[in-house]
Amino acid sequence: MPWSSSNRRARFNKGWYKKRKQILDRDHHVCQWPVEDGNGFPAGICGRPARAVDHRRHDMAHDDDRDSNLWSLCDWHHNIKTQMESAEGKRKRARRNRERAYYDHPAFK
């Protein structure tokens, strides 16, 4: 399960389920992920049935649940976005660990 290592459920803001339904209704239950044509130019949105509501911009400190920061996504694009965010988090953690190990060297003490 993709949520197995996430603390997102515990961080849901009060009224999230109502907000989720509102955003799905606003977007007509259609995935809003932007797609490109064969030449790399914008060609509209995915348009597949959406079941997930996600944050466009992700902030680990808090969740910005303003309507302008929420969009409906199909399962495929929600998984892609989650994987990209997870990979970025792993890169940041690895970078911090390398820096910590570097500055833990006796020469810096």
C-alpha cells in the first residue's frame, strides 16, 4: 500500500473529506494532470476518471488546502506524482547524510 510509510492520514486537516469531494466535483471527477503532444507542447489534461485529490505544491511542514493548490488526479498520475516526491525526499535525505558525515570528520571538531 502506497500509504504504508506515510504519515499523511494523521495530518489530514479537519474537513478534508468534505474538501476532497468539493475538489472532485469542481474538476468533474476528471484527472487534471497536464499532458503534452508528440512535440512536447501542452495538449490539455489527462481526462481519465479521477479518484484522488492531491496538493499541486507539496510542503512537508504543513498542507496548503486552498482550492488553488488542490487538483484531482487519476490513480496513474497520483502514483507518478507520489513516486517523484518520494524520490526527491530520498535525494534530500542522502544529501543531508553526506553533509553530516563530511562535517563529522575530526578535522571539523
